Amino acid sequence: MKIMISDENATKQLATKIAPFLQPNWCLLLEGQLAAGKTTFTKYLLAALGVTKPVTSPSFIIMNKYTTPDQTLINHMDCYRLLGLDHSEEWGMYFDYFPNSINIIEWPSLISKDLTDQYEIIKITINIEKDQERVFTIKTNNVALRIALESGG
């Protein structure tokens, strides 16, 4: 499904709509070019989940960890710097943090194939249209989330 986002406030509204559906052992895969808004979307998503710690891009440290008020663990991972590495030796260790956590992964192309059987997957691709406008293409097998997004509520 495609959703047109006109500005940052609309990004916040979409993140707030998706947040209640995220549960431990779910992976939210965020794709899009540089500066498409992946970390901005994540910031609003985590705020909607009750995270009060500042959300920053994990580009240079690869993974940031957060905790919700009900003690749900959230891993925010950026795989951009891992492109081209042998996952079994270099980035496979990050999988140790994934069970029983909500996992938000930017630039997921290398690891997404290893996640599909173990985790509930939501894939969001963000494309820049012009200025502030973005098109969010959302793929999920979660029927309740699809219905909520299609109905606008």
C-alpha cells in the first residue's frame, strides 16, 4: 500500500498509527535513499511507543538501544556501513539482540533474508517526491495493521 506524506507532521501521524501494532519479535525494515526520512520516522515511532531518550541515527555505531515504559526493548539498527561485509563474521553478532525485542532496521537489504522466517516483518520504503513530500510504500502480512492503514484509523 502507498501512502503520500506531505510534511513532517504527517510522518509523525503515520508513525503514531503504526506504533501500537509493533510487538517483540517484529522487525520494521526501512528502505529509502539517504535523507529520505528513515531516522525521522523512527524518532516519531519511538516517541509514540513512549521512549523519552533522544533518538539519533545509528549510522556510525550501527545499533542504538531503547526501552519503552513497559520495558520492551527496541533495537534501532543502520546497516549502511555493513554493506559488503560477510554477515556471519562481521554483523551476525547483532542478531543476538533481536529476540524478544522490536527491531527497526535501516538499509536492511543484506539481513532481511535472514529475518523473514523468524520475525513478523513490516517493510516500509520511503521515496522522496519533492521538497517535504514522501511516498511510504508499506508491505505487511499483518491484517489488523493493513486494515488500520487502509481505513485511516
